[in-house]
Amino acid sequence: MDLLAIIRIAMRALARNKLRSSLTMLGIIIGVGAVIAMVSVGQGAQQQAQQQIAAMGSNMLFVGAGTVTRGGMRMGWGATKTLIYDDMLAILRECPAVQAAAPGSQSGAQVVFGNDNWATQVNGTEPQYFDIRSWPLAEGSSFTQDDVNMAANVAVIGETVRKNLFGATDPIGQTIRINNLPFKVVGVLTAKGTSAAMGNDQDDTIIVPITTLQKKITGQDWLRWIMVSAISREASYTAQQQITALLRDRHRIRPGSDDDFMVRNLADMADLADQQAQLFTVLLASIASISLIVGGIGIMNIMLVSVTERTREIGIRMAIGATEGDVQQQFLVEAIVLSLVGGAVGIMVGTGASFLITQTLGWPVLVSPTAIGAAVIFSMAVGIFFGFYPARKAARLDPIEALRYE
């Protein structure tokens, strides 16, 4: 008996009991739909985390001032004053894995424009900072190296600052006051949103030349941080080692002593976020897969009932020449058809549920072809696994006993 004939017979057999077949497929529909929806939620979260980390910068490393202990008290990160501008120049000069670097310091400040004011963070740096952070401008332009050399009172503002100070007013060319000092707004940064690593609003910032911040606002001649871009993601780990070794040597730190600085690699954060998202996806998929197992048990139960109901039919088929293999194949195909039809409907349900989650809850989802393909294969595997025993039982019926069955 050819496969197409077996499939046609299986479809007719299932069509004779439409309600029972539909209820049997319901478990598979729910299971496949739940798996696709949950995997989509997990992969969406993973993609969002990677995008947020990628938005922080290109192959970026963060070199920050370290901590010191005074009177038995650890003062926290940023307390040391040993990170200086020459350290940045040395990193560019002596670390082959480093492509670019930008110095930085920061200070909280109250910013005023007209009758509005806003408390924000003022960062001082150099123009290459925007390239390292992969942070383009939405309006205007960045300050220049000449502005840094002259300690000019110019500022680039984040989107949050723009909204709170200017509203519908065009900020380019306007004058704001930072700690009572006038600054001309030359650019507005593209919105980046919340940082995945720190959880802070990246757009709530004002960026000015490092010399302006140090000479006119903080009075500090040391750096709080240095942003570094490696030549590639893979080279970022080499760059991290080179920077650590260089700064320990420049700061005369003895072997076994703690660093007076810290070096953080964004690639580590990306890998950690990826691992957490994958674990989250696997957990959700595992929970959703329970309903697939329940659906498979339902298929087995219905197929066993079908074998009992069709015992006389099986006897007749064997009497006219059907082999055990033909009978087993017939019932196995029926189980697979139930699973595949249920899986196809489940794919549509899962895809629809994924978009519904996005629309109602605002969660990011990613319906991947891999998840759909895995759902199809899994639903077929469920049909084969749970349909094998009933099919085997049908094939092993004694033809004579089957013909006598009423």
C-alpha cells in the first residue's frame, strides 16, 4: 500500500469522528502555540538586551577610577585620583588592541533655561567619545577639538534634557546655564534609552569639553573614566589585559596589591545577558512543553480507543492480505496526521499570541523560523512517540480473534 493511499484512509478515519479528532488535536495546538509564544518572548528579551548593550558603544571597554580605603572605610569606585590624561595617551600609544580612547569626568549640576530647570549629569570628554559610544546626533553638531583646547562653553545635550528644558523649542544655538555658567547648545544626541548594564537613563546627560568641566565646574585635574574602543569584539579581551598591565605599571602597583582602577568589558556584559536570556527562553519553553506532552498522551489515549473500536476492521484487512506492517503504518500515520494538523494550527495560534503579547503588554517578541521549525519537528515526534504503541497493538491483533470481535 502506497503512502498517499494510507494518508487518504487516515484522513477519512479521522473525519468520521470530527469532534473527537478536534479535541485530541487541542492539546497539540495549545502545546505548540505555547512553545512558540514563550520562545518568542524569550528571544525577544534576548534581542532587546543585546541591542541595548550594543547601543552603549562599539567594542567598548570602560576604564574607571578605583576605590581607596581610608580609616578602615572603603570609599567606593571613583574615589582615587590616579587616573589621568597621560594614562589615556599611554593606552593609545602602547596597547595595540586599542583603536580609540576618550577621557572623561562628570559632575551633577542644576541646568537652567528660561523659567525651566533640570537636575542632570554633566560629562566632560573629547569629540571621539561620540564615535566610541556609537552615538550620532539628532540635531546640530558635536563640539570640536578646538573647543576642547580653548575650554569653550559649548554643550551637547541628551534627549531627556531637551524635553525637560526646551519642550517644542529648537535648542540649537540657545544658551543654558550650568551652575550659573552660560553654555551654548550646539547639538542634541539621538535617544538611546535606558542602559542595560547600569539601568540609568542614558539620555539624561549634558556633554561638554573635558577641559571646560575640569577648569570651570569641578576644578579636578584627574579623570573619572576613560572610554576605550578595541579594534574588534574578539580583541576587546586582549585590550583589557593590555590596559590592566599598562596601568598597573604606570601606577606602580606592586604584585599582589589591588588595582586603583577598574576595567570593564562590554563583551562580558553582552555574554552574560545572552546566557541569562537563553536560560530564560529554555525555562519558558520547558514549561510550555508540558502541554505538548499532555497532548501526546491524549493522542495515545484516543488511538487506543480507536484500535478497540476498529478491531473488526483490522481483522478484515488482515484477512484480505494486509500485513502487520501495513496495519501498524496505518495507525501511526493517523497519529502523525493528528499531530501535524494540530501543530500547523498551533503555529498560527502561537504567532498570533506573540503579536498579541506585543500589542497588549509591550514586551518585545521575536518569532524565529527556527522556533517554528522546531515546533513542527517536535509535534511530529510527539505523534510518532505516542502513536507507536497503539499502532503496534493494532498490528499484533490476531486476525481470527479480530474478526470475531463485536
